[in-house]
Amino acid sequence: MSDPAKTPWSGRFGSVPGGFQQEFGASLGIDKRLYAEDIDASIEHARMLAARNIITPEDAGQIERGLAGIRADIESGVFAFDPADEDIHMAIEAELTRRVGDAGKRLHTARSRNDQVATDMRLYAKRRAIDLGHRLLCIRRSLARRAEVEFGTVMPGYTHLQKAQPVLLSHHLLAYAWMFTRDFARMRHAHEAADVLPLGSAALSGTAYPIDREAVATGLGFASVSENSMDAVSDRDFLLDLTYASALTQVHLSRLAEEIILWSSDEFGFITLDDEFATGSSIMPQKKNPDFAELVRGKTGRVIGDLAALLVVLKGLPLAYNKDMQEDKEAAFDAIDTVAGSLRVMSGMLDTMHVHADVMRAGALGGFTAATDVADYLVGAGVPFRDAHEIVGRIVREAESTGRTLQDLTLEEYRVFSPEFGPDIREAVDLDSLVSRRTSPGGTGHEAVAEQMQRQQASILADESWLRSVER
């Protein structure tokens, strides 16, 4: 049997679980990254206890100085974590008591690890939501810059991975910018969901001490305090919000990575990746592999799995706190870390890749991407759309059989299929004309894309402003 003296519940037990059980139940290896949040919350808690005459100002001062010293030691790398400590919260409290004596023992007055852990996790979630928000802004700026630089570059647009209609590369890139704009909104919501103070809920029913929760909320930068103590200690919805936002961001990154992988292949040849974002082969000297884009694509399964894991942890838990909830951290931390790294690598890839505009343009000429416009031409001449669709289908079949494009056909050849074709059909199938005519809001026409670029830039500025407001 092990000595219970090391535990915070030793009064009740004559012995404690053995070494393996303690190791199995410990989370210090995972949650020690929460040291700053734990120290910040403990300092504010001690200040509040002193202000409410629950502990003396002298004790509060010793606690604050002791915690500041522990923070400095952790950040300098000299702090020695004791593997026997169950988690970061007990590790810091035990060390504080060693340093300042009885004052350290008074820190836990009017709080439980249940509301302490929930507070630390909310502080962490807020900070990481801001960090991911910055990274999302970075990739949106990268996409917006490339859209501006490549404005006018025409490429084939695809459906079913088959060439469909010509589009501006800028239009294609901005599609991802808008995906990441929605991801930013989800990160902002996750931040707002986490911006509620649970400290003061104690284990589950609140406390009899005359605490001032509003003062602690103000000191820690929370917008409000929790309404129900049982909900406060058992709620991890805010963490699900952040993990879901991370998972969907990673899905969008995976879609972009897939396109970059395709575009950099010899079969497409649309882009060449910078050497910093590619690797070679151990056996084939000629290879330049898009490994980092492939890793982003591959890591998406992990992040989706993290979201599923967290959902299952919370499924069916009775109120209030249960030890199952210790498992919230590893999944959430992994999801956040993975998407942060993926955003960084994809932003760098976009900034440094070389676009082969001539190859993209040639690709847009192939695949009969003007077919819809030829049908629209006939509709404009009075031919019912279904009839026009049939006529153009036959034209495509004929051109395909002779290895030509719609731009290669003569007026006489067009008129074999319909007398409604006139000399202006040649202009109607001109590649730049095809693109520029898509003037509907959100379309690929030059004017529409220019307006879209302005709206994306305005959105970036607005989101930058919000980030500055929550970082104060």
C-alpha cells in the first residue's frame, strides 16, 4: 500500500492506489501546458479571497509571490515536475505550499479542482481560439494576395474533377478564402462560448464563503459568470465548439491540399511548389513530392477523430463532474495543435508556389469549357435551351472526334449544326470573353471577382479589429 500523504484527500484514506493506478489516473503529462492559466486563475482567486477577508492580505501576497516564482521557474525550464503529482493543479499547489508554507494551503479555500480545471480550460480555449484566429487571417491574406497577383489568370473550373467552365484563378483561390472566413467566425463563436467564468461554482453546488465572482471574472478578462454551478463544472460545450471549428478548418485545409497535390503533378502542371515545401525520394532522384500538403490531408483524420472522441467522452455523463472529463484535454489539445501547424504550412505553401499561367490557360481551352456559352448563344437566338443543349452536345462530339476545340471550329462548321450561328460565335467562345461575361455577384467575371476581393479585404480588416479588441 502507498503512503496517502502525497494526496490532497489523505484524511479520508488509509492508503492510496498503487504506482500503476496513480500513473493510469494522472494527467500531468498532458495538462502541464495549462500552468499559466492555472497560475493566473489562482492569483485572482487569492486576491479575491483577501478582498473579501476570507484570507489575510499577507497570505494573499505570499501566494502571489510564490506563484510568480513558480511561473518563472517553469518558463525558464528549471522547474522539476514531480511524476507523483496527479495533475498540473496539484503540482503547482504542492510546490506553492513547499515555498510559502501555510499560506499555500489556504489558496484552495472556496474552490474545488472541478471549477479550477474548468476555469483553466476556458482560459486556454480563449487563448487558442485567438491564436487560431490569427492563423486563419494569415492564410486568408495569403489567398487574397495570390488572388491579386494572379488576377487575369484563366484556368479550367471543374465539377466531378472534369473540366467544366473557365474561371479566374483568383476566383478559385477566393473560394477557399471564404471557407476560412467562415472558420474564423466559428473560432470567434468558440471564444465567446468559453468567455464565461466557472470559478466559484466549487465542486458542484457553489460555496458558503462570501466570494466575489464578478471581481474574479473582471480580473481574468471573462465577459460573464456561469449561471448554474452544476452546469459550470460539467460543461465542455465550449471545448467542443473549439474542436469542431478546428476539425472543419482542417477539412477545408485538406480540400486545398488535395488541389495543390493535383496541380503540382505532371498531369496538371499548374504549379510548382517551392523546395521548402516539398521533399525528394530516397531512391528516385527526379522526384519532387508534395509531402507537406499530403500530411495536411492525412492529419485531417486525426482531427476529426479528436472531435468524435470528445463527443463520446461527454455522451451520457450524469451531472456533475466525472473523472471521464479528464479525457477532454488530449483530444482538444491535439486538434488545436494539428490545425495550427497545418494553417502555418499551407500559408507558406501558398505564398511561395509558382503558378504556370500558360499551362492553366491551355487547360481552360481543352475540355470544351465553352460548351455552355455556345448553348446560351443559341438560346439568345431563340432556340429553346433543351434543343440548344442537344445541338451543342453533337458539336462537341464532332470536335472531339477530330481532336479540335470549340475555338478551332469555323463558322461554316458551326452552321452545319444550326443556322442560328452567326459570325459573332467566334467571339462568344473566346476564353477571356467567356470569363468576363460571368458578371453575376459572386461570379468569375473580372468585375465580380474584383468586387469580391474588396469584400474579402474588408472582412479581413473587420476580423483583425475583433482580435485586437479581445487581446486587450
